Amino acid sequence: MYALFQTVVVLTLSGLAVAIPAPTKTTPLDKRTISGVTAADCDGFTFTSAQVAAAASAAATHVSRGTTVGSNSYPHVFNNREGKENFH
């Protein structure tokens, strides 16, 4: 009796999991919410959380549009060539 009950519960829950629709589209990068931003100190240059959030938002917009800042290649893939380890 317990095995039958267990089977019914598993099948019911499996059916519910299949019935939940999965998102078919992701939100564009520049429309996403940037959260959990904190202030940063980069080798003595201090940036407020508002400045970091604004930079992240601008970078997301550039990436989604395929544009860069001025005549250089920013934003670009971060390669950590300096070997920094304090990323949170």
C-alpha cells in the first residue's frame, strides 16, 4: 500500500514539474537589473556603489548594442592577466 502511495505521489509531482512552463526568451542584457553593487577600491582609486552600478549598466548597454567606449575596445572580456584574487 505504501509503495502504491509513493508511486502516485512521485508521478503527481513529476506531472506538475513538466506542466510548469519554462521561459522561452531571456531578458536582454541591458534590460536586466544590476543588484548587489558595492563600492570598490582599485589601487587607491575609490568608486562609490552608484558609480560602480552606473559603469555596469553602461557596459551592459554597450555589450548588447555591440558598441565600445570611444575608439578603444572596452568593454571586453576580462582575462585577469594581473592574477588578482580578491573578486567578490
